[in-house]
Amino acid sequence: MTFKTDGSTHTHGVKNEHEVIAILNERGIFNEQVTHLGGTKNKADAIAGSKKISIKHKKGINNGSFDWVNTSKVEALTNRDQFQEFLSTVAALRFTDDAASQVEPMREIFANLCRAGLNSIESDDLTAWLKDQLINANDDMAMVITDTLTDKMYICEHDAIESVRLLNSGYTAELVKGKGATSRKVVLRKGDHTVDTGLRLRLTSNNGITAFLGLSKANKNSQIVLKLQQDSVGRVLKTAEGVQVLDI
């Protein structure tokens, strides 16, 4: 993909997708008009003709992370049945007088189940899942990352990032155990060469134990989710090929 970079209008505080789209169109970054895509089912946030565009915001590219994948389809990598007794227990406890006293015990049980689930994931299965969820699901996608701290916009093709290039060149994925029960670092390995591209896999809940037990005022319930998280956003941009950097 060849990006146009003409135009020099300066805009402060770009914080939402519509503002980004306005800048992309004003600068003529893509060959066709960029329009917004609504709904949670779309991987892309916008589209220019047939070109899909993912828009992300960071307050400093060296701060925080973002999710590539956030799904309740945990059976793609681990056995959902192992959570069945836990789910039955919290369902029976919901809205009862005993619920509050069981938050910490249920939290510990859930953490142990997540640990076991992550430990059960095989390299071949993880590699195949990453190729499907990280590569195939973002095929022909352009990434636009705005840094609201420095008023910079970074644009590149999704398949230009290091993780995708390595997986496409025969690297396999492995999980590295750490202290956390519900997350593991993902490294990519080929022979004796191991690369940490900042990927992290989480097996956790989306709204926490209190929501499972009916104690959360903010959320009615909770569910088990798999998340593929991207740490080290600055490194992603540094190692990606063909990144365009614009002042906004």
C-alpha cells in the first residue's frame, strides 16, 4: 500500500475515530474516501474503498497496550469444560447472602483454573490460532495509530509488523510462564532464535468475580475470555516496515 502524505494541517487532541478519519481524508492519505464502520463485529474501524483500516489511540506509544483479540471463544485454545464447576458454583451464589464472603475464594479458584488452562496450550495450537486471529483476520488491513501525547499519527500495513512477518516466515509461538495466573508472554521461535514482539495471551474474565456473583453495580454478569494483548506499542512501530509518521 502506498500512502499519500501531502497536506500539513495541524490538529490537536485527536482522540476518536471520526477525528482520525477527517484527518485522513483532509490529507488524502488513502486513494479513496475514508468512511467510518460501526458495530462490534467489524475488525476494521473504517474503510477506504475496499481497504480496511484499524484505528487505535495511545497517550504515548510507550505507554499501555491494546488488544488484537478479545473473545469468549476460549475453546479455540483450551477446554471450556474445566470451568463448568466454577460457573455452576457462582451461578448458585448469585444474589445470595453468602456471595460477598465468597469473592476471594472464587477469585482464587478462577485464577487456578486460568493458570491450568494456559499451561495446557500447545505450541502448534497457539501458532495456528495466531495465524487465524492475528494474520488472517486482519488481512489487507492498514493500521493507524495516533499518539495524543505527541500529536503524531503512525500508518502502516498490518502485515508489515514484526509478529506477522515472523509467523509468515516459519516462526512458531510459545507461552512463557510468569508470576501471573491469568496471562503469559508469547514469544516467537525458529530454531535457536527467539523473539519477544510484545504479545501477551490472557485467559481471564471480562468483568471480574464480583460480576460473576451478582455483586457488581457496573456489570450484570461476567464471562470467560481470551485476549491477545499487544504490549510495547513503540517497539511494534519501530520494527514495522514502511511506517509513515505524520504530524497532526
